[in-house]
Amino acid sequence: MSRIYERVALIGLGLIAGSMARAMQCHGLAGEIVGTARSQETRDTARELGFCDRVTETAAEAVRGADLVVLAVPVGAMGALAREIAPHLAPGATLTDVGSVKGHVVESVGPHVPEGVHFIPAHPMAGTEHSGPESGFAELFENRWCLLVPGDNPDPDALARLRALWQAMGANVEEMEVAHHDLVCAVTSHAPHLIAYTMVGVADDLDRVSDSEVIKFSAAGFRDFTRIAASDPTMWRDVFLTNKDATLEILGRFTEELFALQRAIRTGDGDYLFDYFTRTRAIRRGIIEAGQDTAAPDFGRVPASSGQKAG
Amino acid sequence: MSRIYERVALIGLGLIAGSMARAMQCHGLAGEIVGTARSQETRDTARELGFCDRVTETAAEAVRGADLVVLAVPVGAMGALAREIAPHLAPGATLTDVGSVKGHVVESVGPHVPEGVHFIPAHPMAGTEHSGPESGFAELFENRWCLLVPGDNPDPDALARLRALWQAMGANVEEMEVAHHDLVCAVTSHAPHLIAYTMVGVADDLDRVSDSEVIKFSAAGFRDFTRIAASDPTMWRDVFLTNKDATLEILGRFTEELFALQRAIRTGDGDYLFDYFTRTRAIRRGIIEAGQDTAAPDFGRVPASSGQKAG
């Protein structure tokens, strides 16, 4: 594929930026990839791994002369970072981010964007439970969605280029309005994460069932919650603090439904439970048909081809 | 491996019995495997698939002369089934089950067990979101746990043979007391399933976010809930109705914790959230170290070796 940007600056070198760098390298999408991170250790690791062409000590240095600047830090750190780099942004550059909450990013970054710089917030909906510069991989975005939140009056060329970049990294791209984005994410991501964290916390806290029992017998369902409850604590703290209203709204709905199901259990209303459990199967089928999960039933097992003992 | 039972009767031919039959065939653990199911369609499918040596029309026929009889039907159906087969059980036979709730099975099956038949309830903690006779596979129990609930005075030989069968099918075996079993399962399995069903139900119900949006963007976390929320509705209805007290106790704890986290979000208590999210990571590590899940980050993707496009 051909080059889309001459110089891309990645600020924050965790899972997402690390995966973007690897994907851009693979497909030859950037003339030069410059990266930086606040921690010396992260910068050192990135240098060793070599997924950036150059790693700079400061964000100001990284963005100099870049035609694309990507803010890839926790949502709560975006505003201060934008203020820091604003004077150093090249005229005509595109400024984007990869944060999971768009309302807060627009509010906190927007006011710092200089005249002549195109600010187009983005959110690649992809990730794993791992974090840090060593966790990225070029295929992370393949067949995942990247939501662009360009606002009312985006520069058409800047928007088209950013869209082309995400598509070239394998993502499906869709545009969305800010508030709707934050509600959609509250449902598909933020509330599920909080619920998973809660269930894992409850299991960890019980006196009458030991942690070692929980761990041993986790394949019975609990295990599915632990993957997302192992996600980066800083990132998730910021998500909940900055997407407060939408998350609390969905959690309110969740509690209401949970109480209705609890009541059905208490009163022995088997029909209510059966109908509820039948309805939820359809959504799973939709997800598999949309290629967002596999139908392979043996999740949590090493695939037979790579080492499982023969039956 | 050598034969452990001369004739095993499997009643109910779903995921668990189908997997047991295949595992016993693989390892030569039974002289003859006889199966039956209430539905004609299931019996026909089982005959076509050939994982039983013989499929009978009735449970009474199936158990005749069997030295092991396995009740593999939903928990709510166990009592009536036990009454039906009791007069046909061979003296000295072992009667077991594979239900997820043991208190109810002991109460509803126990009174029907004839003198001279050894009743040893069991619970293989393994499964997938698929159900029916076509969904079983011989490796389902490998490195999973099977809990035996033998009660106070089990026959030592009968217990040793049943334990040997489960071990030969690849399971780790542990004995547990009835009430503790039902509490452990409420934490590791029943509450997580109900919570997953609830979250999927909430997402399905929202007016302002469409089902197609939920499906498209599910990889952001929601997807992890949908696998277990696609499990068999009849089985799970019975689990909640028969393990009512323990499930409601754990759900009560869950709601309490969820409210504390919601309050931290509302009041902006980032430290509380950060500490909570850090603590839950440790449990995930324990699960991976115990071999109950893989650390592979790309859950939901086809493994690279079997078809993913190169980066």
C-alpha cells in the first residue's frame, strides 16, 4: 500500500500506539514513525523493539514536522498533553487521538488546537487485556471498527486521509456524533468492563470460598469475566470518570433488569427466566455472523494443532 | 486405558453426555455405551453420529444391566427421571449425574435410589455455549474439574471407580460437601451467567442504541459476555430455580459492590476505582497460571496459523 502520511507522531506507546506503529510499518503507510512516552522505561522498550523509526524524549520534539499526531494516552491526560504540544504542531497537520470517551476529549483537547490544525477525534474499538509497548501487534485492528468523531465542519481532505489510514490498517471506519459515541461505548464496553471488575472483586472478597477455589473452578463461567477485568487500571479509571453520565445510565438499566431477574428467581418464575435466556442467544449469533467472534466452542484451550494432547 | 465399566447408560444426550460417550470411546473405558434421550430427534441424531453403541427408546431400557447410569438431563428433570428408572436399575450399579446444582439433585434423586445401588452425585465443571448431541467432543473434560459429592458414607469401591472414570476422561477430581459445592458454583458459574444474561438483555432492550450497533462494536468488551449468555436456556432456568439461595446471596454481594463502584464514579473517586481495578488483575494471572485459560490476547480471532491474513 502507498504512504498516507510523511511523518506520524505517536504520543504514548502502549497497546494501541504500538499496534498502529507495527501496522503502519507492515503496510508502508508512513514515511517516518516518531514515538514518545512519558516513562523512560517505555521509551527504552520501544527503542529496543524498534517499532518506531525514532523515539524522542519529549512530546514537543515528537510532533515537530509531523503531518499526523496521535494522542494515545489515558483520556484524563489528553487535555494537558494537548496544551503542551499545541505550540509545536505543524500548520496543516492532523491531530487525532485514540481515547475511548469522545465528549471529554473534545472538551479538553479542542480548546488547545491551533488555527490551521485539523482535529479529528477517533476511537479504534480494539484491544486486548494486555498493555504496554510490548503488547502491540500489527493485526490488532483487522476487522475491528474505528469510530471517527469529526464534528460539524471537518476538513474533507484531512478526514479522508485519516479514514484511509485506519482502513489501510484493516479497520472498518464509521463516523459518529460525540454523545452517541459515548452512549454506544457505555453499552458495548464501559458498563461490561465495570460489571466484570465487580464480579471479579466479589469473588476475590468472599470468605467462604477461597481464591484458589475460584481460580480452579473458573472455567464454569467466571473465567470469561476475568479477561476484561485484567485491563489497564489507569485507562479504565479515566474512562469511568470521563464518561460518567452514560455509564451510570446504563448501569442503572442493568441494575433494574438484574433486580427483575433476581425477583423471578426468588418467586420461582421459570417462564420469565427461560424467555429471557432464549432472547439473549440471538445477539450472540449476530456477533458471530458479523465476524466479531468465532463460534469455536473451546475458548480457553490451546488449539489442537498447537499442542493439545490427542484425545 | 482399560475398561472401567461393562455397560454405561447415558440418559440425556446433550453436550455433556455426548462428550462423555466420545471420551469413553476414545479411551476404551466402557464395554458398551447405551444412550437415550426424551426427544426422537436427539435419539436419531445420536444414532447417526454413532457416539453410542446403542440408542434405546426409553430410559428404563437404557439402564437395564448397566453398571453405571449417568443422569445428564436438566437439574429440574432429575427427580422424575430417577423415579422412572429406579425399578430397572441393576443391583450393585452406580447411579451418578452431571447436574450443576447438587443440593437439589441429592434431595430429588436420593429418595428414589433402591437399596444396593450406589448414588454418587457428580458435576463436571466444563462446557461450552453449544448444546445438543452434535456439540460434544472427547476433549471437553481435559484439565477441567469434576466435583464429586459422595455424601457421608459412600461405597469406597464405587467411589474409586467413578473417580477413575473421570480421571481417565482427562478431568481433575475433587470431593466436596453439598452446600459448599452449591456456593462455589454460585460464585464461579451461576452468578456470572445471570450477570452476563442481564447485560446482554439490557443491550438488546435499549432504544437509543440499535442491536446492529451493539453487534458491530461488541469487540470492545460486551462480546465476552455473550458467549455464556448463549448457553442452554432450560439448563440455566433449572440452575437458578434450584440453587436459589446461594445465587441470590452472591447477587446481593455483587449489587453491593456495584453500588460502591457506581458511587465512586458519581463522586469522582479515582483512587477507589484504580485500586479496585488493580486488585482484580491478580485473579486473572492466577487463572492463567492454573491452566484454566490462555494468555493469548487475541480472543475472538482465528489463530494466525489457520487462516488469518498476514499483516
